[in-house]
Amino acid sequence: MSRNQHVVPHGKEWGVKGAGAERFTSLHSTQAEAIEAGREIARNQQKELFIHNRHGQIRDRDSYGNDPCPPRDRVH
């Protein structure tokens, strides 16, 4: 089962973890490295990527899924 991915702090490192998972998919020395790894997984699984700050709060998110309600084109 594929899950939304989260980039979260883990001590002095950053981890990528599926939503609700107990174990990390991968650990990285920087947040940027963890974001790239999480982004790749989210793209492959067509899920969302949630990026947390050092305090565990969500600071950003990206969606790589099939959005059934995409935003309207505001130009026309």
C-alpha cells in the first residue's frame, strides 16, 4: 500500500517516512537530501509529500497524485 510521504527531523538527521509507518524509509544528513528522496518516492507512488520543520510542524507540501479537482485556469 502506498502512502503519503513525510520529511521529518530525526535527531540531527532528517528522515523520510510513509504516513503511519513506524520505520523510516531513509535517513539523510540534510533536509534537502531528504526532500529529494521523499519527492522521488511521492512521484513514483503519485502521493503527497509533506515537509516538516525542526519542530515537527508542516511547513510545505507538494502533490504528485492525480488531482480530481485541479485548479481552474484563471487566464480565460
